[in-house]
Amino acid sequence: MAADYVSPFDERVRAVEPLAPRPVSVPGRHAVLLDIRKNRGAEFLDRMETLFQAAGVNTARVTKEIFSKPAALGLIDEIASGAGLVVEALAD
Amino acid sequence: MADGSGSRSDSGRGGSTAPELGVRGTGPGHITMGGLTAGGGALLVFVSEHCPTSALALRRLGPLCRAWAQAGLTAVAIFEDPLDVAIRTARRLGWSGQVATDDPPYPASRAYRVATVPTSVLVGRDGVLAGTVAGWDQPALAALLGEAGQMLGAGLAVPPATEPLRKPGCSAKAAIDPDLVAAMSGPGGGDEPEEMFERGWTDGLPVIPPTAERVEAMLDGRDGGESLGLVPPAMGEATLARVAACAVLAGCRPAYFPVVAAAARAVLDPAFNLHGQAVTTQPAGQLVVVNGPVREAIGLNSGMGALGPGFRANLTIGRAVRLLVALTGGAMPGAMDRATLGHMGKLGFCVAEDEEGSPWEPLHVERGFDAGQSVVTVIGSDAPLSISDHRSRTPDDLAYVLAWAAASAWSTNWWPLAEPSVFVICPEHAQMFRDAGWTKQRLRQFMFEAVRKPAGLLRRGETTPVVHAAAPGALVPKWASPEAIVLLVAGGEAGRYSAVLGPCTGMGSQIVSREVT
């Protein structure tokens, strides 16, 4: 029976990407703080930045174009190539 | 139906080797016991999509799977349902372990003598059965996980001891009479509409099964392999065949398909930002506005009840677009569609403009098309708010009433709105503007200038940076520009009820139009 139907789903099965290993400790690491441009996200990142720097973590801030769209590939590449840690601020 | 009592059995102890599984997962090939126990052990959770106790188990155990995996215990939910149903159900319930399906006649369930779902089975690294829990039994599961932790030399998280601590399971299909199983495993127990629900090919209402013949008729010679792009958020590919399948499911006639395809192209334009709209907690849906000769050709209603029920073309075209977003795009409520409330227009929302009854140029002409072209325009929109005005005797009064009805669009003190508010002007209201010689631009400008408030009165609760930055006495407009006011004409000849549809805000979504070809 199944062959008689045209599925509305894209049935291709995608491999599940495993989570990257969590860091055991953070001092000396490089952390990118990603502001997705949602309300008050920057405040959260300000706090994180202070805490990170106190813990000996190098930090850098990057910003998405808008919270409601996926990050540009160039930004993703920039984060992936330069950061050991990423913190993405949600909002509201 | 419920018959499992929620009980711990140690019958598997004593060196019994766990039977091979032979179940299908999301990767290539079959899932093997050796693969599952390679990290140290495996927890098999036999479940069924129909069983509330299975849902409870998946909800309670699901969030723990990742931590177990890091400790060496691989959890796999083995469904008695088709794989696509299994994947969706697991995702919906927050199961973070592996997902597999035991196809009829359920050899794995039979091999493990599963009479009840859920049944949880612990298997050690050496492939030896270590214990079984039938039904939902939190204390027994905590003990089983304690045992697994000892096996792995690690403490494993256990589900919280919250009510219900115990709940009987449901009969496993493998334990039911084979003839009954066959009936249950067939297409919806022999009921095709039910099978559509089982497959998840629905928005919650019954659908027309998308048989190859129906989809072929919908395509009417078009290339079903043509891709219109990827549908966010799941990025399923919108082949024309899948769009046609959604049109069939929605109940469209083949004559509607050019409109559905144009709307699909429009919502997939990156400028529309369907991605943001599809996953937002906002209620917004995708409003489809149709202009041009195609309205008459396919029987779209722009008259009485223009925003309501009763007309197949309006209802099914809007529904087809939403099914494309929900099914091909994966934006089902509770899954990737995170709308807090949503609104009924998210089932489908298609309105045709009453160009013949309008005193103004229609929407598509405003947007640069010729009057003779058929055009679909998509707008991210909230639910309609009706605006009654049977008393205004001047266009100024009427325009004032219409405009101020939108003062609370999006949120009471959220001024100004950059995104479009759509006003559907009823014919009697339109007639007043016609008689007074008001152009569309004049009405839009009047409305824009009419709705203003001192910033000081707007500084309460949710408001905008514009309001915070303005002096308390400075007047802030409801809209950032007159262009944020969209005017359509539609509705029945009698009755002075127009409507305003608030925007989808903060998404950077633009209005997009596509010609119907």
C-alpha cells in the first residue's frame, strides 16, 4: 500500500550529529559569545564575559544578523575555526 | 487495553543471553546488540505510539539518555510503529536516545517476550539480560538503573520520583492474536483516513490520501521532480510532487494547483523568512492573498464570509500551504512549531480580494503587477480582529475607528510596528471612501497619522526602544510608516464589519508576491 502514496515528507534520513565533548575546564580556552540580537541577550553575554575573563578565558563577541534566521555560513565558519567554546545567548 | 501492571522481573538473570534484535533504526542496516552494548550496556525500551504509558516512559526517560550514553549505557526506544511515526513520536516526547522500529510481526518483541508496552530491558556488555521492568514503575526502573550503574562503574541518573510512580502499560501488538495484529498493522486497521493519521500526514483534520494517481492528476503534466527549494525549519525539499501531495492532502482540486505552487514559491523566498515564522512562539500564520483572473476561474470567494468557512478553494489552498510548512518543513505544533497559542488561520488562510467591488487598485497592482495577471501574495499574519462600525457618517470618522482598532495589534504598548498590519475593508466601508473620493493612499496616510500616543503613556510593560528613547510627551505612531498599513477589500455586501490582522513581528519578514503561472 505504501508505494501507492506520495509522501509529503522528505524521507531522507540524516545522520545525527553528536554533541562535541564538553570541556573539563575552561581557563586558557577561547570562547566566542554569540549575540543573536534578541532582547536582553547582550546583558546575559556581558555577565558571561565577565565571568569567563575572571576564569582566564579569552573571549570574543559576534552578532547574528537577526535572531529569527539561521546564522550566515560565514559567521558559522568564523566561529568554528576560531573558537574552542561557544555561548549563544537566548533572550527575553 | 491496559494490562501491564508495572513490575520488575529478574527472569532474565542467570546468564541468559539477550536475543539478537534485528530492528531498523535511522541509520543504514539493522541495529545489533553488539553495537548497542559496545559502550558497556544497553537499555531497550519497547513502546507503542498509541500507548499513554509508553508516552509517559519516553517523556520521563528521554531527557536522561544523553547522560547515560556518556557513561556507556545506550538507550534505544523500540517502537511497534512505522519508523517515521517512531521518529516523530520520539522527537515530540523529548526522547534523546536512539530510535528503532520492530516491523510486523514484531520479531524482536516476540523474542524478548514483550507482552506489555512499555517494557524496559537492561542488557550488559556481554550481551546478558540483566533485568526487565514492565509498564511504568519508577522505583523498579531506578533499581534497574542502579544495577546498570554498578555494571558500568558510574552513577546513572534516574527518572524523578514524581506521580505517577506506577502506571500499567498497554498490550504489546506482539502479544495479541496474529489476525488482530495484522488488522492493526494494516493501513489504519483497514481504514485509509486513519492510516493518514498514523503516518502523521495531517494537520489534525482528516485528509485526502495522496495516492500516486491523485498526485499525478494534481501535477497535470508538470515535472514532479522540480525543486522549489528547502522548506524550513527541517529543510525538507519541496519537490513539486511533495507540494502536489500536500495539495491532495488538503483537498485541492487540480485546478487550484497553480495557485498553491505560486504560494509555495512565495513562502520559500528568503525575504519572507518562513524559518522564523515557522518556529516562533508567536501565533502568526501565513496569509495567502489572491488577486487577478484566477479568482473567478477557480471559484475563490471574495464576498460573503471571505475570511470564514464554506468555500473549498479558499480553505484548501491555504491548507495546502500550511501542510507544506508543517509536514515537508517539519513545523508541527509541539515539535518545531513552538507557537504558544497559534490561531485557527494556521490551518490555512487564503483570502481573495474583491477587486470588482473595490474603489482602489488591488494589492497586486500596488505591488507592480498588471491588473490582468493572477498573483499570490503571502504575509505573515496574526488572527483577524473584527471591527464593527455602523455609525460613522464621514470617512474621517470611519478611518479613525478602523485605524484605532489596531492600536493593540501585536501588543498594547508596542509602538511603532514596522511590520504590516492587514486591514480587510468590507464593501460598505469601502463604499463610504469611494463616495468621498478617498484614494487608498489618502486612507493609509490618514490612518498612519491618526493613531499616535504620547511616549509616556506607552511606557508600561512590553514596549519598544523608540518609546523609551522619546520624550514623555512626544507622540509615537502605531506604525513606523504608512507602508506598514496594507489595505484589501473583501466581504459580503451587507454589514459594516471590517477586520485587521496584526503582524508577525521581529522576524524581518517581507511581503512576497509571485505570479500564478
